[in-house]
Amino acid sequence: MLTQLRERYEELTQYGFQVIVITPSIGAFLEPFQKAFGPFPFPIYGDPKRELYRSLGHITMNKWKLLYKALKLFFTGGSKSFLPKNVEQRKLVQKAMKTHDVFIQGGTWLFNEHGKTLWKHVDSSPEDHATIDKILEEMKCHSK
């Protein structure tokens, strides 16, 4: 998803919204991540205690359900989608899978300049992200 945000960043900022990414990672992990996968034209912040995630209603997916999905991907050859070919990137993803909360699900939020929620999509599973086109549609609807 971060790659898509980066690739379509110009489109995403055309309606006056800022792109800010919050991850459940510790700050010490963000620097090597950005070095391996970046650069990104938007800030990426960590929420290691998941306080923001919880306050916004994000869910932690059932461990067994997520493991089932991962095994299914592995046996159908889809594991390539979450394990990069680049060695440095692959090592970082594998480390994150062992040391981070990979069960918490993300989401997409649009806020106005006063912090009021204009639109939200809380992911129910790893493949349940809002599409960039959907985000753009909502931005257009809520732009000034």
C-alpha cells in the first residue's frame, strides 16, 4: 500500500489533503524501513503502543485466521506478494513479522483541518485496504 501511496502521491495531494502514515512500529525500525523501501514523499510515524490504532477502532485480527491466510498464500504461490525479492527488504519484512504486531489491521482516514473525521475505512483483513481510487473519490467529495 505504501508503494501505491508513493506512486500516486501527486494525485492524492491535489485536493488539499496531506498524506501521513502511522504504523504500529517502533521508531528504531522506521529508519531502516525507509532506507530499504523509501524514499517516501510523506512522513511515516510510529505508534508502537498502538494507542492511536485502538482509539480509532482498529482491530487485531485473530492469529489463527491470519496464519491460515498466510499459509494459503504460501501454498498457492501468492507469498511473493508479501516477501520482497530484494534481500535487504526481505530480511526487514521477516524481522518485522517476528518482532511486530502483524495482526493489527490498518485503515484509511480523512480528517478536515479541525480534526473532524470526514471518511474512514478500517481494514478487516490484510487484503481489505481502501483502493487509491476510492480514497481519491472520497477526497474529491470532501474537498473545498
